[in-house]
Amino acid sequence: MTFFHFINCFALSFAPYFIVYKYSGINEYSSIWKCATASGGYLLTQLVKLLILATFFPTSDVEGFAIVPEFLKNCADIMDVIGLHLLMTNFLAGKGEVRFLVGGIGWGFAHSIAHRAILLWVGARASAFTWRWVQTSLDSSFDLLLILSMAALTWMLTRSSNKLIIVPVLALCIFSTFIYQTVQNVLLITSWSILVFRAIYSISVASMTVLVYSVNRSSNSVKKYD
Amino acid sequence: MQEEILDFFRNPFVIFSMTFMLTFCVVNGSQQIGDVVEMEFHAYRLNQYEISGNIYGSKNYRVAYEAVSLNSRTLRRCMVTTWRELLTLDVDDMWQLSTGAVLIFIPSDIEKLSDVDRQKFLEFENRLSTVKTDLSVYVAPTTEDSASVLADVNNKEDKVQSIVQQLIQSIAGNTIQLTSGDNDGELTDTYKPSNIVGRLSSNERGAPTIAFVAHYDSSSVIPGLSAGSDSNGSGIVALLELLAVLSKFYDRPTTRPPFNLLFIWTAAGKMNYQGTRHWIDEYQKGSDDEKLDLAICIESIGRKTDGLYMHASKQPSETSVAANIFRRIKAIAPNKKFDLVTKKISLTSVSSWEHEKFNIKRMPSVTLSTLPSPTDIARNSILDNASQIDEDELIENVRIIAEAVLGYILNLPENGPSTDSRVSSESTMLSKEAVDKQRIHHFIRQFASKPRPVGDKLATESTIANIAAAASGYSKVSKSAVTITDAKVYGVTKSKLVAERVKPAVFELVISGGVMAYLAVFYYIAINAQKSIEVGILNNLLVKPYISTLCKNENEKDCVSQRQATVLFIIFCLIRMISNKFEDYLGLKIMLSCNVRQQYSGRHFGAALGFPFLTRSLSSTVTISSAPLFLLIVFTSTSIAFYPYAKDFAILCRLIYNAIQRRHYSQNHQLMFALTALYFYFSIIFMELLDVSFGMYCENQSFFGLPILFPNFNFPLLLYIFHISILHHHKTMPAIVYEVNQENCFIQLNRMRCITNKDCIEMSKAYQLDAQPSRTTTIQRRLLEGRIIQVRDMKELEDILPCKISTQIRKVSLSPKPQQQQFAINFE
């Protein structure tokens, strides 16, 4: 529905990244160039992921949704974690928290652009009105939460003594796409319901991450004071 | 650590929100109306043509307008309607509009219309045929998708709304935008349809010629939909079959008759026989040594009427070829009604039969048809489709014509082989299978079942090619392009219409307001993110240990919980007593006389749920020493407390399930509401069970700093509310009017139906109507589609009615619209 709708959706998709970068205080610790580096890292990782997918998971003839192949396909997303890890250890500098925040924002922004920009450009300008594009744009903020959590968890993974708590939460992040798809196909929910599900899912994963982070930090600090 | 995660999950709100999706799933699963935003369907345009300077039909073919109903017709809109509605309303002023469009829905299965409907449909066509308008007029067969456009449009128009609703509607309401697709059906100047001529030659100089002529195009008010099976698909088929039958005699020189035969399929016959006129002009310019003995035009011979007719412009003289053939046909088919119909040629108007074009140029010609009159409405109707063709009749007619012509060209005796009346054996020149049933069937499928209006370039060209291909198997075939002179043909007989649900432009502003608000919230969170996360972490790390240091004294804690339990128990009991006693005063005595409410009463403010809590709190001191006893007490009290609620839940489930099956909920949000209530009902009971079994929720829970006394205190109240709200839903049924004969008055009963599918005594209302009987009858008959029941007297009526007749008298509303809007589109 007109260009205005496109502008609305565009703002809804990408402004959150800008806001998070600008107003959460990260810009004081890191330049925007680092975010761009993270975006580049995202693109490279996706390339590798695509190659892996093309090599090991050729397009199946099965129509519709099948759980096991989808799950296997989604395993390629583990590459994201490796990519993020390499990115944060080798290309980003500064305090650990700053690293994973910057990495997460850059990564998420690139992810959002890759997933939404063209879709919105093509779809949101059509004259028929549908909520779909607004929903897609809202999804963007939930993806941000997930990716930030993923970055934080990846960062903690190599630095924490208590890996047992981190791994399940990280798995929740990695397999989010798979879980969304499964929920969508098994429960046959669509549009707003799936959006609400995504919101709840990502918010709960994010809060779990905060929990894990706090536990991790406290155990670290306890060690220090001991 | 695990404790913290467990704590997180212990919070009832988390479980609520995580599992709330279930309700959505159920509702979405049972969705009744699709939410399609964009749909495409084929629509067929009203004809547009000019004959001798007169313009007919719809001048435009572009549509890019908002869809509105017929009642709100204005400029620059697309009026959407059905053919029935168009018949009942006077829409002359609509055709005068200068810009806009009209979309008319007709049934998709025209063949299945009843006889009454067929008559109506012919009238509808007749009305359209006189239309001359600047609007683009389209007709579309009803499909599920396209019908929903109509339903939407009508729904929007007919709701009586308050000002607020209207405002909301104007900001956020859906409108339907109809757009016509890319029209590639426009005709170019170079487009010329062709005549096809098949020739069987006698190879003798100066041999006379007999021509068979049939025009091959079809036409009606909606050219894109008219198969023209009889007029003139049957003509095409007849000519092809005649060619196939007669060509056998031309195979060998010994059997070759001394006549040339021409088979001419002419173009644009519905445009005042353009192709025929063109062919005659060319023929007259050609060589003089060919003499046309007779042109036999064939049109509409595939339908069973009362006989076969030979149409001529004047009585043919006894010695003429036409008379000869007429006599022969009479002799061949003595049992068939075969008449000669003469009609004078009018030079000023459009020719009524094809042979008139020949007669004008002083060439002998007649038309054979099963129609007795050229004004027969079936000649130019959409209803003239393949199902109307009677194949046996067509075969018989073709056979008669073939025999008669053969008899003439082979110069056989007119009255059969013997003039002796005692000889009665049949004699034919043709074998029984000469006119091939299979072949005719195939020709009908190929040529007489699809629309081929002259305005549709693709269809016309493929018809030409197909006829030429079929004819070339039997004879030499030539084609010649026809110049249309005193008429003009326009293209675009059909178009793809796209209906899109769109929102008004203002709505975009509303959305952008929403986006701004969302971003503002995001901004706020981002600014405070650090702080709030730190506070959360601090709470987790510091507050818990602080509390645990407070609670070191075990005895004190027991003391507190025992006191708390006693106080709560007293409160529960008080509330229960009060709620029982004062239900009416609290405004809670809703629909108490409704039988559903009496049957399934809810549990008032069921304090029963308080017992498990009480038991546990009181007995926590003895827990450790006598665990089995404790478990026994808890189990007993639990089962007592839970049984009625579990039973209620089961009843509610069954009620809702049955209600869904009966489509009790007319709208999705009502169903959504009921299921949500049911869901909460379930989760409350479930949580209570968890609480009783494991003591999960009672300790130290607070909400905004206030202690939550739930589940034991809040939940029973909620349970009551949810229970009642599920039971409370009533469905409005169509009203009934009772005519009381002795009292001479009318009682209207507005029925409401309970969720148990019984008429509700409480909610149904009966009124006496104020109007005079005769007036009421007519108005109400229309409103209720005849749902008027006659009763003898008031006493009998009171036995029937579920409720008492209200003292107030109700005015009969004179609005022409029915109160119960039903938008199911029924063409049956």
C-alpha cells in the first residue's frame, strides 16, 4: 500500500538497530566501523553456510514440512556461532561486553537487511493492504534480541567454567528458525499468532541469557574474591 | 542456579503467556472466512459495437475503482451487483454516469438454471442489450472468491453504525479496489476476420453452382461468454458435415454431379453479415460464366423446436430451385413440420437473415433454420450453449438437406423412385451411416462449444484455422480477409479483474503513529537497558539470600502461615456466604432464569478451592512427623475441592464443542472470547492442582509489591467470571411473527438461543406490533421471507411462546432492508 507504507515498515525494521546502537551507550565504546565489520562477518559466514547447505543438503523432493530434514538443515546454523566467535576474538577489540554487543548489533543488522530489505521493497509497496509486512518488520526487533543473546552466549561459552547452563540456551538461539517453522507447521498458526509466539520466545530466551550471564558473572566474581 | 530457573518458571504469568498460544491455534484452526487480500477472477465485458453509425454497449474497458454496492452508486466507483438485483432495481440513472464501472455477477452454471430463472435471465440479457453507456461493464461468473467481494461490499454498506463506528470505518475499514488487468485483447486496424470457402467442382464449363452459407461467429450481450452453439455453431457443423457427405460424390468422375458446390463459412455474421456481403461483392466481380443457382444459408438447426423452416424474402416461383428443394424436403421428411416463411427485406435496418444479403444483390437464396422467426431471443443469448444442442435433431436436419440437394443435383425424380402410391419402401441416396454421429459430435465439441465473437481476435483466428483444417480434408479451401464496412468491432471481450483489499490512506498515518510509539518504547528500553539489567541481576544475587537469612526461624514461619491460613479461611467463607446471598444485589444475577444458568450454575465464589491451602498451611508443622497422614488429608480435600470444577470444565468443553458444531458463534471474536475464557478456566484449575500438589505458588509471591493471595483467593472469583461469560453467549435467531386470528393482531418474537441450543426464556422478547394487519403482513413478509405463523387466539399463542409478551408495543420499522442480513448468495 503505497510508498508510505514501505517507509513505515522500513522504519519499523531497521530503526531499532539504530536506536540500540545510538542510545544504549555502545557508541561511546566502539565506532560504527566495528559494526560494519560485524556485518561483513555475517555475510562471509552466510556464504560458508550456503556452501555447506548446497554440499550436504541438496534440495529434497519432499514437499511440505518434514521435521528431520529441516532439523538437519538447521544444524548448519551452528556456523553462525563459529563465525561470531571468530569475529569477536579476532576482529573486535575492547571489553568483552562491548565486543558481543557490537558484534550482535552488526550481525543482526546485516541479518535483518538480508532477510527483509528486498521483501519489503517488493511487497510493501503493493496496493493491497496486508499486515504481513508490519509483522515482518516487527519480527526484526525480536531477531535483534535473539542475535544479541546468541552473541553474548557465544562469548561466554569460551570463558565460563559452567558450560552446562550456557549450551541449552545457546541451542535455543541457534535452532530458533527450526522451532518457529515447527510450531508454524505443526500447530498451523499464522500471522499474528506466530508473531506473538516469536515475541514470547525471543524475550524468554533473552531473559534466560540475562540469567545465565548474571550467574556466570557472580561465579566469576566469587572466584575473584576467594 | 537451578533454583533461579525454577523460580522463573514458577511464576504463573510465564506459564500463562507461554501456553496462551493454544487458544489462538484453536481459533485460527476453526476460522470460517478466509482472509484473502488479493484475488483474481475472469470477467467478461458487455458488448461494444457500431452498426451503421449506431453505437451499442459499453464504451470503456478499464477498471480501477473502489467497489461499492449498487445502492451507493456514484462517479468513479465500481458498482458490484448480481443479475437478480439488477433486474429488480431501476438503474437507468446509473448508465448515464460518465466514469466508473459496473460488475455484475451471474451464476457460474448457467445450464442448471430452472425454467423460471431462464426466463428471468433472458430478460436480464434483454435489459443489457439496450444499454448504451460510458461505464465499463463486466459480467463475472460467481466463484467463491468473487462472491466474497460481493459479500464484503454489501456487508460494508448495510450495517447501521454509530458515529464512532463510522469514524473507525473511515480510517481503518477495508475497501475493495477493483483493477482490470492488462488488456491485450484490443483490436488493431490490421485485424480482419476471414471467410472460408470450400469448393467441390464438377469440372464442367458453365456448370451451375449451389452454395451453402453459414456465418461462424457467435455473439450476445456478453460476447466473451456466448458459446453460440446453435446460432451459429450448428451452421458450422452442418456445413462441415454436408461437405463431408457430399464430397464422396465428387471423388470419382463417374459419380460427379454436374453442379459446383460451394461451402462458405462467413465472418462477422452477427455484425449485419459482413462476411456474406463481402463474399457476394467479390463473387460478382469475378468471372461471369459461373451461375449461382441457389445459396442455402443455414443457421440454428441444432435445437429441437416444432419443425424446420425455410425462410425467404418472397414466395419462390414454382420453377425455381428453391421451390424444387422445398418440395423435395417435404417429400423426404413427410412427418416433419416443414414450412416456408416469407419476410420482406427492410433495406434500412439490419438484415434479419443471411439470405437477405443475397436477395439484395438479386441472387436466389433461402435460409434454413429450426427457428420460426428471426427475432427469436435464443439467437443472441448466453444461454445458447452446447447443452442446448440436440444432436439427433441436428443429424436429422443435415440428412434432410443433404438428401434434398443431392436429389436436385443428380436430377432424381422429385417424389421418390416410384410415383405409384402402393410402393411404400423408403429410398435414399445416402447410406444410414453417411451422416456420421461421431463426426458431428466431434465438430460440435470443436466448433460449437466455445465463444468465438468477432471481437476476440484469438478465438476468431483459431476458429478460422480449425474450420479450414477440417474442410481441407474434403475439398479445396481458400480464405479471404473481410473488410468490415458499415460496422465497427471492438475488442477486449474479457479481462482479468484483480480485487484487492486496501485501507484508506489515513490508516497509514495511524500505522506510522504506532511505529513511532513502538520505537519510542524501544528507545526508552535501550536507554535504561543497562540499569534495568543490572537491577535484575542485583535482585537475583542479593535479595534472595537476604530473605533466606530472615527465614531461619522455622517455628516462627509456621506460626505465621497458620495465622494467615485461618484469616484467609474466614474471608473465603464470608465471601461465599455473601456471594450466595446477595448475588442479585451485586449485579451478578444475570440471566438466572435462563435454563443454562440454572443447570450449570458456576460455583459462586467457590471457596472450596481454599481447603487444600488451608489443610497444607495448618498441617505443615506435622508434615515431617506424619507424612502419610498429611498426604491423605491433602488428597481427600483436593479431590473434594476439585471434583466439581473438573466436572464444570468438562461440561463447558462439551458445550463449546457442540456450539462450534452448530455454528453458534457467528463471529470469530466471539469464539475466540469463549475459548479464551475456557482456556483460563482450565489453566486456573491446572495451576491450583500444581499448587496443591507441590505448593508451588503460595510462598512469597507478590505482584507490584502486593501479596497475591491467589490462587486461593483470586482464582475462584475468576473462575466464576469465566464460567458465566461462557454460558452467557446467546445467538440471535431470525424473528418470527405470529398472526393471532381472533384478536387480529401481530406478535413479533425476537428469539435468542442459549448455548445449549434451546430458546432462552430470559433473553427472548415478544412484542405486539403496532401496524395494521395488511400493512404488517406485506412489510413483515418481506422482512422475514414468509416466516409468519398463524395462531387461533392469545391462549394458544401463550402456550407456544417461550416468554411473556412484553407490554410495550413495538413500531414496525418501515426500512426496506431486512434486519437479519443474510449474505449467502443463492442463485438457486
